[in-house]
Amino acid sequence: MGGMQMNVRVKLGVTVLAVALMSGTALAAGNDDFWAKAAEPYKGVVLHGVTESTPPSNYIKDVLAPEFEKKTGIKVDIETTSWDQMYDKAIKDMEAGTGIYDVVYIEQDIIYSYLARNFLTDITKALKDKPELKASTYDDAKFTSFANYFKQDGDLYGVPMEAFLKVYCYRKDLFNDPEIKAAFKKQTGHDLKPATTHEEYTEIADFFTKWGKDHNLQLWGSTAQAHTGHAASWYEFFESVAPTFGVYSWGIDASKNYAATVEHGGAMNSDKAKAALKWWLHLRDIAPPESAQSTWSEVATTFAAGRAAQGLVYGENAAWIETDTSKSKVTGQVGFALPPLSPGVMDDAKSGKGYVGYYDGGAFGLPVTSKNHEAALLFLEYIGQDEVQPGWAVAAPRITNTATFDAPEVKDMDVKLGGFYTMLKDEGKLFAGAPPYPFHAQVREATAPIFYDILTGKIGPDEGLDKMAAKAEEELTSLGYRK
């Protein structure tokens, strides 16, 4: 998450899932005759899939897979597990060619490594080659722009099944409290409202941390995904914070021989990057004490517990924080906004030169090593149909299909979420996923130890970023990308 998810996301309450099931909107009308006829040669086949245990994946396992089996006679055994086990099992299977899995979860950032190693089936080509398997209710043109991350030369290699923005969340109850508003205005000279700049965000964060201390409250001014030994902190900085200062693609410039250092034309240790890191470190210092050991999951639980006035939170967590009373103390009080930005970043995002934050998610792909290609193709089409999307979006807030936005139950949920889906629809194009680097994991692993040293104070932020940029270039050279 952040680049790789690595999180075990908190599940949505069963109530939401139950509502989706009772409404019947989860059930695909589809063309039952088509599914029965197309699947006839594969009746009795058992497909095996592996994915992370998340709300969208659990919905596939609990709802869509049983539906598909009922219509086709093809059983789908979806194994939901931890992030590390999911990747370990999928990669080892594809490397060894054992064909254990017919469906694998592909996170947006890892797709480029998989494509470079020829692990995945070209779904577009496979359906052209087998027109008898093409469902009229499946149209990959209906997918949101997020699907572009799973394409190569225009062909699709994964059916998107979850997509989220990492958004700026703030506590509406605190921001609208008359006493707090008056105190903020007296202290700063202006009104309290969601920040649009880093300076405003810092001012608000400082104010609320002091307010919590002065009033003996367990309240701080900001969250911080700042674990000192977990990649979540690395991702928070490079994929959520640095872009808001105008540092994109981790500061690595592929057009300049994969330069990372300013000396060679990169931006990993640029003045903007150093300013971004110091800004974020200050927020970490005034955030709840657990922030130094927080990954994406802990940030979510911190915000849900009412311990932070604002923060950058992954969208799938933001949704349950706003709606699930069994897990959140701040339901109905969460506002959503774009992250605070430096001058020029919004223009970069609108022009396509940059982006304002992280667009996270994943898809289901078909390994070339699968022994049940045709049956697996049918299943991937099934979960990509318009008809299955509304119930899925309500049960596990995610949208990957443009038709979903107009479904009545999704519109109702959008109101409950304070316009969360509308934000995804209208402003999703301003966000971006991880850069298309097949060396994603290698560069992260090479530079992360230095980053952790910055977080623990073993090295200063400026010197640390200088070392990280040099280390990134060293790794890219050894991998053969940098000449």
C-alpha cells in the first residue's frame, strides 16, 4: 500500500455486507444462458485464487464466487490471507510454474515486475482468441482510468477489483466546534477550515496538539504513518507527502538515465524533497505517540479512535471510519478533502505532469502457469461486469467500473460517506499510482534502511536524502537500468 499494501485492512462491519446481500444488488443479472453454455466444458473445475484478506476480496470469496458457481458449475476457492503470505505464495507458484493458482491478486505497483517476468496472461488477447468465452455483459472499456495501470500495449492483464485514493481526512465536529473556532481565530487571525497548503496544515496541527494538551484530551493535530522499521513510512513519504511538494515518481527521472540525485537531474534529494521530509517529521513529532510505530492500519485505528484532528488516510479505511459504529468513535464526523499542496502541484496534476497523492488498489490476474485458463477467464469476466459492482461498492467501498457511480444504492452510500465516491469520480484523475518501475521493490529495499535511520535520528534529513538518492542510483546501476 502506499506502493505495496502490506496492510491487513480492517474489515467493514458485517452490517454493510448484509445490507448489500439483502438488497440483491450484488447478484449479477448477467445472461444466465451464456454462463451456463460457455462454462459447460468446464463444469466441475475448481479454480484456486489467492488474495489479501480485505473487504473487497472477502466479498469476492463470500458473494461473487458462490454466485459464479451457481451459474456455471465452476467452483472458485478464494484463499484470503496476509499480504506477505499472499505475495509469497503467488510469486513462488508462478516462478516454479506449478500452476497452483488460477487467479492471483496483483497490486498496482507490482504489475510492472510481473509483466517484465511474463507471469500474466493477456486477458484482452485471450478473449479475442476465444470469442465463445466473451460475455456480452463484460466490457473493459467500462473500467475507470485505474485500469490503465494493468495494461501493456493497450491490452489488459488484470481485472481491477479495488481502487482507493489516499485522502485528507479531518474531524468535522472539531472544525465546527464554536469554542475551538473562536480560539483558533483568536490565535491565528483567520477562520478554521481544512488546509489547502502545507503551512495551513501545520498551523492546524500545532493548534490541535496544544489544544489537546491544554484540555487534558487524548487529541493530537495530525496522524503520521511513521513506523521506524516498516515500509509503510517509506511509502507515506514518497507516495503521499513528496508529491504534494512537487516531487513525483520517488524523485527518479527515467528520462535522465534514471537519475535520483540532483547532481544527475533527479529530485530524490532536491530542496523540495528535503522541505517535504522536514514538514512531515514535524507532524510526526506532534502526532499521537503511537505514530512512530504506525503503519496504514494503525493510522486508521488512531483516527477512528478520535485521537487525531486530521490526517492522510487510505480511502478504504476512511470509509469505515465514517460509517462503522462498531469500530469507529467518529462516525458521521469525517470530512474528506484533497491533500494540502505546494504552489504549482495542482497545475502539474491537471496537465498530467504530476499528481496530488496516491491512487491505490489492485486487480485479479490470470497466471500463464494456470491449468484452467478458460474457466479462469470466465470468472474474471464475471467479476468485471457492471451488474456485480453496486453491491460490491456498498459492502466494501471501492469503485473500478464507471457504471457504478450512478447506481441508486451507491448514490445513497455516497451521501452517508459525505461525497467520498463523488470525490473518487471527479478528482481521481488528479491522483496516481506507483510509478511504472519493474525495480520497485529493489529500490525501496535498498533505500529504506537509510530512511529508517532518518526517522530514528541516526542521520539528519538532508544528509539522509542525499545518501538515499546516491543509494538509489547505485542500485539502479547494479540492476542495469542506469548506464
